[in-house]
Amino acid sequence: MKVVQKEDIRQEVISLKEKGFDYLSFITAVDKNENFEVIYLFRNLNENTEEFIKCIVSKDNPKIPTISDIFYGANWQEREVYDLFGIVFQDHPDLRRILLPEDYEGHPLRKDFPMHMEYEPYRSGDWLVNHEEKPPARRK
């Protein structure tokens, strides 16, 4: 796995694409307590090879440049990482929550996410038909 500075991620991704790595398999993140690791997997489908890239992102300033203009499939994957970890992909065209409601508080895959809190049962919210006109679920 190649470790790349977050400032160099765009150039590294462009270089991989020029070398024939034409498919982005996934983007994910890992909370390592002191920082985040953003991990990318690229595949060269013609040669059946793969390349992992890892970037260290500070928890104090969880920002990294987007690659969604280089690999279109990164768009939703970056939104998922943002939603679950709170990592901001700078210059992303539409960075907003993708799995959780817009008004959800926090990022549930962070290790500092409070798991001991009581929650109201989850309801459909605005993205599904809400026949009972109930407000979305909130923390107690």
C-alpha cells in the first residue's frame, strides 16, 4: 500500500489513471484515534492489477481534495465517507449526507461517536412517504 500526502492525492490519481488504472473500486476511511486514514483501491482491468493508496488526514482538520472530477464513481463514495466519518472532500460538487438524514447529528463510524446515548426509534423522515406526518427521529 502506497502512502501519499493528502496534498498529492490528485496528482497520484491522475498518474495511476495514465498508467491504465481505469477503475476505482472503493474509497473508505479508518479512524485511528489520533487521525484518519483514507484508503483508495484502483484497478487496471486490462492487466488485472490493483493499487492501494492511503492518505493520513488529521482529525483537527479532516479535509482532503476530491478526486470526483477524475473518477466519476468517487462522487458517491466520497459522500459516504463524509457522511459516516465527517471527512470533507474539498471542491466536491455536491458534498452532503448520502445514507443518514440531513439533520442527523455526528458521524457514526468515528470512534468518539457516543454509543451509550438513548435514541428514539428510527422513522422514515422526509425521503420516504411519511403518511403519519411524524418528524424524523432525533437523539433523546
